[in-house]
Amino acid sequence: MSVEPDRVDEQTQALPEAQAEQAEQPVEKPVARVTFSEEQQREIDRIIAERLERERRKAEKERAEVERRAREKALAENQEWQKLAEERAARLAELEAELARLREADQRLQRYMAVLQRHIDTQMKAAPKLVQEALARLDPLEQLELLTKHADEIRPRTGVPPTPNGGTPQVIPEDERRRRTVSVRELW
């Protein structure tokens, strides 16, 4: 019962190769099913929609830029310098108008933010120190939202406290009233 040496080598080599092939095969892991509440799903849908809209605008902007460059290249190749110069002048005028509009919007935004901050500062004065410190970590819009939403809980109570017995007069029996009454003769 003799085994050929070449055959033993083949068998010993085949064993690690088979194990390596099994190790390389992907093991299917069970996928956990995640469920969200309706509110969470709406928020996820909103975030995805915003992301898709940003990507769409970005792609549209890139497409317009590529078209503009291709047109400029074609005009330059055809030696239509005058037309190219006119298009660039028109584009420059559009960009300058857009820049002016953005500067005006920025100035308006700065004024709104200043007014908003003064309003928040006024409301924060009435809040306890702990609430002030917590709100200081938020941006102004979040601060205003929380101050408005929880105004009744944050502001200290002011004014006259309610009457303890509800404002109804106390009824004293007739004999007790007579006992408490003092005559003028008794005082002299």
C-alpha cells in the first residue's frame, strides 16, 4: 500500500485551496429590517428630497457651464470674436446685477439678524440663568423658536397672586358675629 509522492503533494495542496475558496465566498448575513415612525419617515423623505434638489441644481449649473464653454470655444474657432465679446459682456452685466442683488439681500439679512438678536436678548433677560446658558448654545432662530414655544414656562410669574379662598366672603354665624362685636360703652 504505497502512495505516490506526487499524489500526496496534490492532495495536501488541494485542501488549503478548497478552504481558501470557501473563505472567499461571501457569507450572507441576515439584514436587520429597520422601521421608522411616520414622523421620522417624513423627515428622512424631506432630507432626501432636499439632497436630490441640490444635486439637480448642481448638475444643471454644471451643464450650463459646459454648454457656455463649448459655445465660446466654437465661436473662438470660427473667429467670431465680436460675437464672443458681446456674449461675455452680457454675461458680465448679469453677474454684476446678481452681485448687487446679493449685497442688498445681505444687508437686509444683517438688519433682520440685529433686530432678531435684540428681541431674543430681551426675552432671555426674563429667563432663568440655566435656561439662558442652554439657549446660548443654539443659533438665534432656534433660540427664538424655543423662547416662543415655552414662553409661559420660562417667564417668571408676575402680578398679584390669586385670593386663597377664591374671593368668596366668609359667612359668620349670627351668634359669633354678636360675640365679636364691641360696643362703644365697653371701650370707655
